[in-house]
Amino acid sequence: MPWQQKIPYLMNQPIEVSFVDGTGTSGVLYGVSGGKLLVMEYLYHAQFALRQYDVFTVQDIYGYPGCPG
């Protein structure tokens, strides 16, 4: 499934983003707006940042697997 179709299912969930250049990042998916993927990322201590990534740089988005219980 193309990553754009995963957006509604992964909103407000922890995700991993892989980019076309081979790098990646993780955080909580806030959505897509104005051609940007919005991800809340942890910085350090109690600091977070809402990062914006151009959608053309995104290769795929993955949701974190659930914990076995």
C-alpha cells in the first residue's frame, strides 16, 4: 500500500519514516499539510519538536508493531 494511503490509519500513532536518501526518523504522525509530512519528534529531556518533511522525500511510513500480551 502506498504510504499516502496509510496516513488515516497512522494518525497520532508512533511511526518510523524512511526517506529516499536512506535515512529515517521516528515520532508521532500529525498528518500531511501543504505538501509536508508533519511528525512530532523527541529531542531531549522534556523537549519535542514538530518537524516538517517534504512529501517527495518520503519513501515509506511504518507503524510500530503492537506489544504481545
